[in-house]
Amino acid sequence: MSKADEIFINMCKDILENGTSTEGEKVRPHWEDGTPAYTVKKFGVVNRYDLSEEFPIMTLRKTALKSATDEVLWIWQQKSNNINDLHSHIWDEWADEDGSIGKAYGYQLGVKHKYKEGMFDQVDRVLYDLKNNPFSRRIMTNIYVHQDLNEMNLYPCAYSMTFNVTQKKGEDKLTLNAILNQRSQDVLAANNWNVVQYAVLVHMIARAVDMNVGELVHVIADAHIYDRHIPIIKELIQRTPQPAPKFILNPDKHDFYEFDRNDVSLEGYEVAGEQIKNIPIAV
């Protein structure tokens, strides 16, 4: 059993057995037919993935590695807020007629800020600090910018990354760890998608700064399962997990800005059951 599957199963069981329901409350999300979208939720879920042991892609169902990578590079590498720069359609419903999602996600990472060492955007500042001051406790990004919220078509869900470097005994290279902070997550639709994205990001940044990968810690303030997702989740977590596949990152690339979605692949990726299609999404 892959560790990602074990973590997902335990999280879902905990939410279903010990979570609280929003049924009957005034909720913002709704289904396409206008019905309120209620959830069963847990506050403050923390999941830890050791990227040095295995790549955290679940095998209960397939997670699209290249599409997940494409989206995280759209945000972190292209620093784009326009869906025309994406190869998928997952952001279409939040885009305006020009394809923009407003001052959200990649836009925020591309804004330059003044530091003592010069002008940097948030991504370049992370790369600079990891190369020049790796043991700093201030290496982080934040895209939940209050002054721009009214110009965002969707408030950021995964909004902050904190990077932390350790020196493991007996290893010459430093180890790169990271914390992903998320205010809210639709567990069925997005959990492993986000985990895979940011695991890929840590691998790419570690390569760019010549470090080993360490832990990815995923902190979710509101981890929820929507009412119409509960039967799907119950079936999914009854499947028999498979061993974790091997993650391969193109060994010829070392510059973060040279990677693309085709530089990632998996060896031995087998899934436990059929893909779940047409998942209803609350908006």
C-alpha cells in the first residue's frame, strides 16, 4: 500500500466518522441545480509525506500527473492568471471573456517586491534564499493578498508555502522540506491533485538548488467531503491500494524555469479501480 493511499483512507474515515455537518446552515457553495452543497468537515487536518521515501500519488484511482504539473507550473513558473496559458480547462468557469481569473494565483507570485538585495517576485526570492541563505526561517510565499481579493475571481485555496532546510547526518547535500497551507479543500475533487502538484514543485525546486527532497507537510484548515460525494468516497476507500510508483524528473534539467509538464513521469503506476468520472463540483 502506498503511504498516500493510507493517509487518504485514514483522513476520509476520520472526516466521515468524526466530522461535523453543515447541513441546515447558511452555506455559500451550491450545486448546478441550485441546491445548497452541504459538507461533512474536519478542522485542522495535517498530513505528512516523506518525499525521500516515495512519491505521494494515490493508487485508489488515477491522478493525472502531467495535468497537475501543468497547473502548478502555470502558477509558479509562468506566474500566469490567464487560462489560455493552460493545457486543461479546470479554470474555465472562473475566467472572464479574455481568459483572466483576476489578480489571483500566478499573478500574485509574479508581483515584484523590494528587498535589501534588490527586486524579486516571490518565486525568485525563494530560489535566491535557498541558494544564498538556506537556513533562513523566512523562506515563504503568500498569495492571499487582502488588498487584491476584490479583484480575484476565486479566493486562493492553497495560499502559502513555507520552505525549511535541514542537514541530515551523514549526507553532504541539504534537504528541502515544505509546508503547504490550504484554507479549504474539497477532499474528493482536489486532495491528491494538490498533494501531487506540490510534491512535484518541491522536487523541481530541490533540483534547482541542488538539494535532496524531504518532507511535504499539508495543512488543511477546512477539509470537507460534500454530501453528494459521500457515496463515492465510501466506495473509493474500500478499494485495494497498490504500491507507490517511482517518480522520475528529467535528469537533464536543473533550472526551475526550464521544466515543463513533459519532464515528469511515473514508473510502475498501477491503480486499484476505474477512474471516477463526472464528479459533481460545487460552485
